[in-house]
Amino acid sequence: MSVMLAEHESGLVYATEIALWTTPTLLAFTLACRFPKGTRIAWVILGTACLAIVLDKALDLLSVAHKTGQQLVKAVDPETRMRDGNLVYRFLLLGGLFVASSLGLVFCLRRDRDRSRGKVLAFVGLLLVLAYIAARMIPGLKERLLPPTGWIVEAVSYALILLGLIYGWRHPPEDRPTADSRDP
């Protein structure tokens, strides 16, 4: 399978988006290096997800994944390709993937010993990105999520992620008071 460059309306728009999404990627990986062992997993996951967004913007990985999914559906259901009466299976698949990825994110966040507001904010932004991607795969919603609506959803997601990263940068785990340090 060859990787094709993303087809974009304007190279400047996507270059700007790539530059913008590179910022939280680098911040998340930097925080993962700064934080003590046992409190890094959330930042690593967030950095990896933001890196996937950067790569998607550069190489259009979502289209490659979508075509792979279509080939899988064609192999499983060659006659109807999950259309018409079988469209419910597409919704179940997309909903199942969203729920599974959301539960995986929550599970990883719960395993992290430091569950700060920053991590929660960043993960809410990441869940919003996942919901947006899943919604774009639904035929009836795809047209409604084209720009500028899609840009608004992406901007809110980006802001939540960036606010979470900034909070994490300003409040590392060693700066927070613990139950032992509050006792006289």
C-alpha cells in the first residue's frame, strides 16, 4: 500500500494546521520527559495522538484507513457493503470503535498516578477529536461537518488539549500539595 500525499484545498491552511498541531505534540512529549515515572503515560498517549493528527494532516492517513475499512467491509459483506438495511452495522462499528478508544483512554488515564486537571482537560479535548472523526465517517453527518463547522470543533478540541498541556506544564506533580504535606 503506498502512502499518498494528502489532497488539500490550500497548502497554506494545512501547513498552518500541521504547525499548530505540532505544538501540543512537542509539549506532550516534553511533559512526559519532565514528569516522574508512573505519571507519564497520559502525556505519552496525548503526544502520540497529536502526532497521528499531524501525520494525518500531512499524509491523509484517515483516507488510507477509510479505504482499508472499505476493503474489509467488501470482503465481509461483498453484496451490500453495509448500506441500506445493513447501515446499522456501520453505525455499530463506528460507535464501537469510538467507545473502545474512549474506554482505552480513560483506562490509561486512571492508571496514571497523577490525574491532574491538565490531563483531564487534554483528554476531554482528545475525546472530542475522536468523536469528531467518528462523526465524519457517518454519511449523513459528513456534509454538516465540513468547514467552517469542522474547524470550530477542531479549534475547541485544540484549545482544550493546549489548556491541559499548559496546566500540566505549570503544575508538575512535585508542586502539588499531598495529603501528608497538609498535616501540621
